Amino acid sequence: MPGRMAGRRALITGGAGAIGLACARRLLAEGAEVVLLDRSADALAAAGIGVSPVACDVRDPGAVAAAVTRAAGLLNGPPDVLVNAAGVYRIAPLLDLTPEEWDDVQAVNLRGTFLAGRAVAAALIAGGRPGSIVNISSTAGLVADAAEPSAHYNASKAGVLALTRQMAVEWAPHGIRANAVCPGVIDTPMLRMMDDPVAGAAYLRTGVPQGRLGSTEEVAAAIAFLASDDASYLTGAAVPVDGGVTAI
Ligand SMILES: NC(=O)c1ccc[n+]([C@@H]2O[C@H](COP(=O)([O-])OP(=O)(O)OC[C@H]3O[C@@H](n4cnc5c(N)ncnc54)[C@H](O)[C@@H]3O)[C@@H](O)[C@H]2O)c1
């Protein structure tokens, strides 16, 4: 949709990652100005897509507030599109999961989404501007998976859905929409189940109605739609991008 995002200022957390980068490419192609935020300046430099990088750890409230101010400077105005793609994935059966591992995952996936969302919304509300937030949850926030035990990840992603709904209702009066996407098995380094090709192929046959992995571009397309005015009456929604996994 060339031009659909013309004039929009987008900030993408986890912007050096697989889905964050695909999102950046999509929003750029649709005409947005884009700033990428990630914890690693090196990773941002390596991304090499020629947009402004801001190094920031989304767990740190002061750093997030400073990063949003920096992004607003680079974009000549507060971001009116925020994609929260920063995230970490960990596997551990519940009986082995330490409280520290639990906290680490919540800190990035849930607290980071809260902090970035709040900082961007505060800037928009202060300026009386509308905006759109898209949080990346996961099918793991909707259903459990015995084959890949990851209660801490699943709980963080379910938390992102609850957070998204609350953002939607609290900020609707300010013209800010908030939605979530729930990617399923997306062809990225984060996806570990395909490390075992036999088990992976069996899963695709039986667990994914469309019978294949999703691509980062397919996730980015859904995010771009939700961020755009084409989704002007969608807020508080959780959109699976999962080839039908959660329809079974
Ligand atoms: N890949 C999948 O199959 C899949 C499926 C469902 C959901 N997701 C979600 O999509 C999002 C993006 O996943 P991805 O596959 O692109 O993973 P990725 O690892 O390629 O990207 C995640 C990015 O987040 C950044 N990050 C991690 N901790 C951070 C912190 N404290 N501060 C700032 N940045 C930090 C990383 O540096 C990385 O660049 C994640 O939230 C993930 O949970 C991915």
C-alpha cells in the first residue's frame, strides 16, 4: 500500500530483530518515517536499512523516556506509530523455572511494552495528537504448548494482551488505538522447534492448518494494517497471524 503511511512517524522497538526489521521495511515502503530502537547499538548498525537508530534497554524507564524524546527529535515530532517488537524467548519446564528467569522475561516482554507504550502515549497526549500502538504478543499468549514449555514467555505474552486492551480503553478518548498481533510459527531465528526437522515437519502437518511457517513479511503486513487508518475502528484487538494454529 504505497503512501498509506505517508506523514506518519514510526518507532519500532526490537527494531534490529527479524520481525522489527521486516516491519521497518514495510512501514518505509508505505511512506512512514521510521526510527529503530534496540538494546544493542551494534545490532542496529548491522541492520543497515538506513534509518535512525536509538540504542535503549526497554526494561529501563529512564532510558525508554529518553529514547522516545530522542526519537521525537529525529522524527520532528512524537512517534504516532509505536510497534513494540522487543522480546525474548526462553524455554524451561515449570518445575525447573527459576524466579530470576521468570522476572527476566516479564521485564523485557511485558514491562518493556508498558514502558514504551506509556512514554509514547504521554508524548502524544501532551501534544493533543492521535496515534496507533501495535504490540507483538504471540499465539503463546492464547494457548499452551507442552512440546515447548515456556510458562514465563506465555504469561508475558498473555499479559501483553491484557495490557493492550487496557491501553485501548484508557487512551481511546485521546485518539490513540492499541492492538496486538499474535504471531504463530514465523520463520525467524527465534523459532527453535524447526531445529528438529522431523518434529518440525510433523508439527507443520498436524498443528498448522496452512501447513507452513509464516514469514516476517506476513507479520509486518498485519502490523502495518493495524497501524494505519485502514484499521481506524479497531482497538483492543488481538489478531492471530498464525496460519490457523489457534483456530483448531
Ligand atoms: N519469531 C517468532 O516465531 C515469533 C512468534 C511469536 C511472537 N514473536 C514475538 O515477536 C517479537 C519479535 O521477535 P523476533 O522473531 O523478531 O525476535 P528477534 O530476537 O529477532 O528480535 C527481538 C529483538 O528485541 C531486542 N531486545 C531484546 N531485549 C531487549 C531489551 N531489553 N531492550 C531492547 N531491545 C531488546 C533484541 O535485541 C532483538 O533485536 C518478539 O516480541 C517475539 O516474542 C515472535
